[in-house]
Amino acid sequence: MTYEEHLDEVTTLIVEKYDVEDDAAIQMVMRAQADDFFSGHDDDPSICTLDRAHVDAKAVFAKYR
């Protein structure tokens, strides 16, 4: 998946796994992106996988909720 698709998947997983509203999940992902949480993903799109999206969703929710 592309970098943008990965961010969308992380957002969707936060909504589904943690029962968070869409807007709140989007804000979490945007804050993580602003903190360069996803900078490696942009540099190496091969890490933009579904498995990594699950890991990232958990980390983003834990840090930015």
C-alpha cells in the first residue's frame, strides 16, 4: 500500500479497535504525522503493510489519545 493508504488504514484500525470517533482518530494520526512518527514509512514504502498498520495503530493510540 502507499504511504497515504497506510495512514488511512491506521486511522480505520484505531476507529475499529478502540471505538474512537473518526475525527478523533484522524487527529491522532495527524499529530503522530506532525511528530514524524511515520517518517520512516515515507522513506521506505515497503514497510507500509497491513501488519505494520496494526502495530502503528496500537502505538499511535497509546501515545496520542
